[in-house]
Amino acid sequence: MIRLKGCWVLVLDATRARILRNVEGPTMLSELVLRTPARKLRDIMADKPGRSFSSMGWGRRSAMDYGSDPLLEDEQEFLRQVIALLDCHRKAGEILQLAIFAEHRVLGLLRPMLPPALERLVLHEAALNLLQLSPQELARTVVSEINNAEPRR
């Protein structure tokens, strides 16, 4: 059985994050919930990228395309905010270990974004979406998942 003292648990998808503290501590479980504003592609793309002048020709202008996927950029910005919050608590000495449970795609986006200092604290990660569980059920599930997992190298 793994000791979970100082272990925080991050459970997230592309628009919502739940951060559990004191999962197995003596005090009552506490939870932080972060959500990205509900935005649709048409809302994100409402601000058009603009127009540019042609390098050749007589002042001709043409519409500019989006440089990348606006929804992906929105998701990455949300993940940056979650990481910044966790890193702030790590710097304060509150996070000694971190367990991450996320959708497979979101986990793939999150991994390269984690700063090395947070990466070193990752005790366990799993491609599971557990957001729909109640706080008590979530705490039981993550503790069970962590205790039954192979040790991370």
C-alpha cells in the first residue's frame, strides 16, 4: 500500500478539472473545481484573424487563415491555468505527490506541458475519465487505483 500523505489528485478533461486534497489525510477531503467557460467553435472564431496586405500587387488585401486549431488552443490554455495553480501550491510546499487521471487525449496534451518540478512529483497517472463521480466515490476510486497500480519508474 502506497502512502498518500501530501498527495493531490488531478482529475480532468478538456474543459473541467477537479483537484482533490487530503485524499487519505486525517482532515476532511477538500476539492477545487476549475471550469473553462463554455465556448463553441463559432464563439472562438467570432473574432476573425484579420486581413493582410499582399507583398506583391497594388495594395491588394486578402483574408488571413487561422494559424492553428482554435479549440485546441483553448484547451491548452485551460491546461496551462491548471498547471499554474498546481505549481503555485507545489512551490508553497503543499503538494508532495501528484496523481493524474484524465481522458487519454487530454493526458497526451498535459504530459509535455508539465514543468519538470511537477513531473517529479507524479506518483501515478491513468487515462481514465472520473469526473462524473461524487467526491467520496472519487476519493475511494483514486486511492484504489493508486494502490493497485504498478509502481511508477
